[in-house]
Amino acid sequence: MRIKQFARPALADCVKELVATARGDLKASLVIQNGCLVNVVSGEILQGMSVAVQGSRIAYVGKDASHTIGPDTEVIDASGQYIAPGLLDGHCHIESTQLTVAEFARAVLPLGTTGGFFDAHEISNVLGLNGLKYMLEEARTTPLAAYMQAPSCVPSTSPELETTGAYIGAEEVAEALSWGNDMIGLGEVMNFPGVVYGEEKMIGEIEATLRAGKAVDGHFTWAADDWRLPVYAAAGVTGDHECVTKEDVQERIRLGMYAKMRQGSAWHDVAETIKVSTELGLDTRRMMLVTDDRSSESLLNEGHMNYVVRLAISQGVKPVTAFQMATINTAERFGVQRDVGSITPGSIADIILLDGRLADVNVHTTIAAGQVVAREGKMAASWDKYQYPQEALGTVQLEADIQADHFVIKTPVHEGELKARIIQVTENHVETKEVFKTVRAESGQVILSQDQDVCKIAVIERHHRTGNKAVALVSGVGFNRPAAIAMTVAHDSHNLMVIGTDDHLMAEAANQVVNMQGGVAVVTNEGMTEFPLPIAGLMSPEPFEIVASQSEAISQALKASGCCLNNAFMTLSLLALVVIPELRLSDKGLVRISANGIELVPLFEQ
């Protein structure tokens, strides 16, 4: 079955046909009969229901839709199955899967995800608005209800703290939001101190978004009871995914925000945040389930939104409530509930059929824009391949001449011991800890000790040939032998980041990534494992299955080197994200994020 286009026309353009179909005068293109309807609007499970579809939209929902069936109507008998709205991801970075948009769609449609709200700030930090436009153009070729957000943080903080490949301000945000109704709002405003203290760039971007009538998404990592959260909300920020406790969710909802409960590959927050419903009993209609960052191997081995909904149910949430958190709540948050998020007359026909218990979220069939696109875990539709331009394929502006001595850390003392500021990795969480450890100096440079869990970490600027480079120390990685990993997936500036216990292996890994024009390389004395990512240094043009296997190979190589962190590659890739507490590294140096703000700090204790 080859389909060139998955139309999603405006409701105003479909009224005559929908009304005629609902009457029975015009026969439906698709009818689903005799299923158990998950009505997320009323919170009910309705037995023996049927749904009639005309083109891309739902014309009729009721007990009997036989009057809409004609000789050319495709009829699906849903006896013994649940009929539910397609799942929506309320906050997701497609680039974190290392997949193109089309391959992401191939991965998630069979899992029941029919749409999402995507913040393409990864590729935008490399290519600016052009990167966002490429992903938007590709998304429009797929069956997904793909709503894109204008990136708010390019860079995530300021050029004084990090170097990115582009700059986006209020003028660029306004332009991006003019590209169509599928440009839905402003992506997560990570520079929350900038908003709170009135930074012109951040306030200007929010103003441009509000004037366009679009939503502003948040990213606030100070404590839930911090007095500055209401200040942040006063700027018009109405959704936030940086919730790690039930109190985080509670305070955001009290201020009128939508609280997004996240279950990514490496950030496991649902079990704690969902307690705001199961323990505190708050109204759930402003609670959303999201993935944020999910690797291709996680999509293959665990799933996508189907996995997150199933997890919420396992924590004690009623199944219909969990479905609301991944459908209608999400649609209402972004103001598109007339189109997606429910199975109601007039809505776009994004529908999933589920086998077995509803709590198992076992997706059998996925219908997107009125067409069956997946059955029994396999795609049933295809579309033309999108070609990324050359601009997106040559973004690593470095020469492969990185030397071992580039990773030397010079010390203020020639010999002896001294206290150093260390980035401490926290497994299954986005945040790190700032800790101090004693390190040894020999001949005026840091010498790593094999009995200390400390590695070197370096960030090398790769966009503008500035020559910027910073080297620091990180613990919690777990390498127990000479090993190194280099990557251009280094949120959010996506410079070249290298972590290792051996300077020569670090140089070898870094040069290989440069030679690949982006990607990941793990190097030990036994050999090298490669994961090429030539699209902006972030994504692979390969099919989903190949990307997942390459991602898995990196995970296995890290484990063999002693790094046993859950989803280690994704966890390590955030060590350059300078807006997440407590300590990160950019090409400008160590960046500390505290209750006082964001600042550069020295490696050695003064």
C-alpha cells in the first residue's frame, strides 16, 4: 500500500461531507463496528460502539453506524477490542531518537502514537531556523499529527556561557510561528532565570508567541516552593515537563499550568510525579504524560507513549484517566482538541484498536487521518522519502587532528593533591551534583587514579572554528579500564564532547567522530564501536531498525567498559546542557546552576 499524502484538512472544509455522512446520504470511507469505546471526554468506557469516518475526519459515533456503510466503505469489526484515540506525546525531541522524522513515525505509529508536540531545538542549535524547517517539511509528509514548536533557547543560555551553531531571537520565533497551524507554540523556555529577571531576548520571544496566539512551554528546575515559579508563570508559561516530585506537579497545577510527567529512556519521573493523583488526589485534567527524550533502542525494546500510559496505570491510575493524560489533556493544553485527542464527531480520525485488557495498552491497529497505517506491530503505509540538503550533512567544522595533549588538565600546583570541582552523574535523572574530590597533580597536570571513579570530560566547539575547548572532571560514569566516548550529541549546543580515562583513546574517539561528520564513537584498547549521525551530527538517515541496533551497540560497548548506567549514552549526552542543575561543561568552561542563577565556575577550589 503506497500513500503519497495524509491530508488533515480544516474542519470548516469538511462540514458538508461530514454532515451528509452522519445522515447516511454520503457513505463513509471507513467504519469501525462493535468496539468498546474509550471516551476520554466523559471518562467512560462505552460498550458496543461504532465510528464512521469520512476522509480524514470522524462523521458519526454511536451504537449503530450501519446507515453510513456503502459498497466502497472499508469496514473493521472491532468486536472484543477497545477503540481509543491515538496517543499524543506532549513533549518530545525527535532528534533524541537519532531518527529522522519519517523513521520516527515508522517506529511509533505501530505503537499507537498518532501525534505529538515536538521541540526541534536540537537541530535548531546546529542549523538555526533552517534545521527546524527541514524537520517540519519532513513531518508534513508523514501520517503523524506532528505539531512543531519554535525553539526558545538557541543558545539555551547565552553566548557568554556556550557556543552554538545559530542564534534565534524574537524575530526568528515570530517568523517560525507564521509557517502554518502546525507551528503550535514556543518550545521549552530553558533559560528560566532569564525570564524571571526580565532578560530582553527571552521576554521578547514569549511576547512574539503570545501575540501569535500560541502556547509557551516551560522548563523550570528551581524548587517547587521557590517564590520565582509564580513569576515564571506570570510571563505566560503554561506547561512544564521539569517535574520530578508530586509537589512539582502540584505547584504548577495550582498556578494554572499543565504539568508534564516524563518517562524518557534515562529520566524516570512518572512513578514519583503520578503520586499527585494517586496520593494527593488532585484533579488530573491538567496532567500530561510525555517522553521528552527516548532512544531508538528504547522505542524498539519498551515502546513509546503506550509504554508510558501502561506505566501510569501500573502506578494506580485508572486506565481511562491514564488515556486522558496522553490524549485529550494534551490536545487541550495546546488548543487543538477540536482536531485531535478524542473520538468525537468532527475530530480527525486518529484512532487505535487495542486487544486484551485496556491496562495492557496492546495496540493492534493504528489509524491516522482516517487511514489504516499499521497493523499488528507493522507499518501498513509508506510515503516518499525526504531528502535533507547538503547544508545539514556537513556540520562538524573541525579537522581530525585532535591530539592526546588537548585533554591535559593543568594544575595550579606542580606536585601534590588539590580539591577539584567534579560533575557527579545521577542515574535515571537529568540533574547532576556538584561535588569536590581530591585529585593528584604530577608535573603540573591532573593524573587520574584507577581507584577513583573519575574521568576527564572535554567539550570542543565544532560550529564556527573558534578553537574553544574546555576540559574538566566527571564521576559516576563507571569506566573501569582505559576507555573513551566521543559524541556530537551533546545537549543543547551539540559541540564535540569527549569523556574518558585515557587521553590517547579520547583523541582517537574524537577524530573518528570528526571523520564521520558527526555521531558517537566508543574506543578501548580492544577496538572501536561507531554510530554515524551525519544529519546535523544528531540523526541518522538509516532505517529505524538499523539505528536501534547501532544505538544498542554503543550501549553494549559502554557496558563492556564498565559504564553500566541505564541508557548511558543519553545520560552522558546531557552533561553539556548548561541549564540543568547543578554542574555542566560547555566549550566556555564549567557552568554551575543554583538558586542564584547560572554562572561559570573554576575547576579547582580557590
